[in-house]
Amino acid sequence: MATREGTAQRIIFPRGTVILKGTHFGFLAIIGIASHGIAQNAAPAQNPAVEQVRGSTQALTPETRADLRMIAEDRGEVVELNGRSGRTPRFRLGASTSIEHQSNAPLLPSGPRDDWASTSYFDAGWNPALSESLSFDLSLRTEITGYFHLDQLSYWGPTASALFDWHPRAKWPHAYAGGQLYRYDRIRSGAEITSAGAVLAGLEQSWDFHGGRTRFSLGYQFANYWAFPLTEDRMTHTLFAAITHQLAGPLYAQGSYIWQYTDFENQARYDSRHTLALGLLYALNDRTALRLYLNFVRNESSAPAADYENVSSGLGATFSMHF
């Protein structure tokens, strides 16, 4: 396995997410179980710092914003009525934090193969209904990731996204389209790592079984990023599948699989990334949840130095408020 600095692959990816309360775009109650891990080992001509955070910029895939409304419904909140939005608040605030161990993929071209990292998200959102079948979602988020030993790799960055969501019938898929802006900087030096604007569109569908105790979701997303540095211009295709089951009361289990194909437009590189994730979620109340997760990532790349495997595991907590 070759060497590249870790990438917080948040595609989203972020981790796979469960939404405790809120609408189709309830980013704030993110309680992850998918991959955030250390990652792609950079090709010699590429900037490893950019590689480290690329995944965190890809936060809008359906897998990471899959809203498991059954959790809210267990607590008596009317989130959907006959396939339409019910008494769903328009505004949200939230915070999420986790500590995880990342292994296998070297953090630096000639450095250790593992480290502990802490990641925190702070979110705010607005989600008005434009009609019975069309809604709009504006989301602002700040991410802070710190490494325990290699603190020179620590970074932070804001992300703004705007999406339109169309759901014409209760049993039909959701279709969405919109855009995203982001920037990431090093915490220690303040130097810019990367920034970009993106357009994206996708479809997602969910089915409930066992009296609403089990939810199975499928989705596809296309995205195109215009980035700095220019070598980060890329086009992505993402497929995901996720299943969540209520084990007992407030305890839930979730598994997910994500496949993402990335075509880098200004370099001769193509990546095929596979992510498997398992997690347990315990909802303390309507606003707070704890999570335990394990992720495996296999990145296949035409750039030999970007070919790697990674395993990460961690503990986290999430707080969200809707009004």
C-alpha cells in the first residue's frame, strides 16, 4: 500500500447518518456510522493536504443525510402524513462530536499508519416547504478535525449548501438538485488547503418493514466540483444502500454500503471507492443520541499511490434542536 495523507472521507462521506428528528434534509441530527477515516495515500505529484480533506467536502450524498423518520415517529412526532410533510419545524441547530481510531492507511508519505482523531460539526439550517411536493433546504456547517499526535494535519472549514427536493407522491423516490460551496484551512498555520463550488443532483428511495422497525434505503448522486487547486476538479457518481433496524426501544443498528466513482478532470486519475459501515445508535431523548461505529474503506485508483485500505472505529454523540 502506497502513502498518502489521510482524507476525511465524509460522504457524504460522513459518516452514514441517522436523523433523529426533522425533514428529508435534516442534516443536523447527524449520528454517523459511515466513513470519516484516514485515507488516500497521495500520488507524488499531488498535494497530500488536499487529499486529506476531500472527503469532507462531499457531504451531500443521500447516504449521509438519510432521515430515518421512524425514530422520530417512535417518540410521537408527526414528521410525515400520507407521504407529505407534517408538523415539521423549519429551522434547526445542532452539534455532533466523535473520537475515533484510524488505521491501515499511512497519514503521511513516511509516517505512522494510525492515529486518533476528534471531529466536531456545528450546523444551522432552514427548510421551508414551497408546495406540497417541493421543498428547499439551506444548510450552513462548520467542521473541526484534530489529530492527537500529528496535530499539523488538523483542519477546519465551513460548508454552505442549498438544495431543492421534489417528492411528488408518497411511494415515489425523492429527487433533489442544488449546489455547495466549501473551504478548508489548516488549524496550526491558517493556510488554505482547498476550496470549491459544486453542482449536484440525485435520487433516493426508502422502504419500511416490520411495522416501521426496519428501513431500507437506496440512492444515487451525481456531482461536479470546480476546485482549487485545479487538480481537484472532479466528477463523481455515488451509489448507496443502507438498512436500519430498531433492536429494542431507543437502540438501533445500521449497516451501509457506498460505492463512489471519481473522475479527476485535470489529471489522469480515476478512483473507485468502496465503504462498508456498521453502527449502533442509542437515542437518549428526542434531541440527543450516542453512537458506536466501525468502517472499512477500500479505494482502488489508477494512481498507484492512491490505492489503499483503511479501518476506523469510534464513539460519538449528537445534539439537535428543531423549531
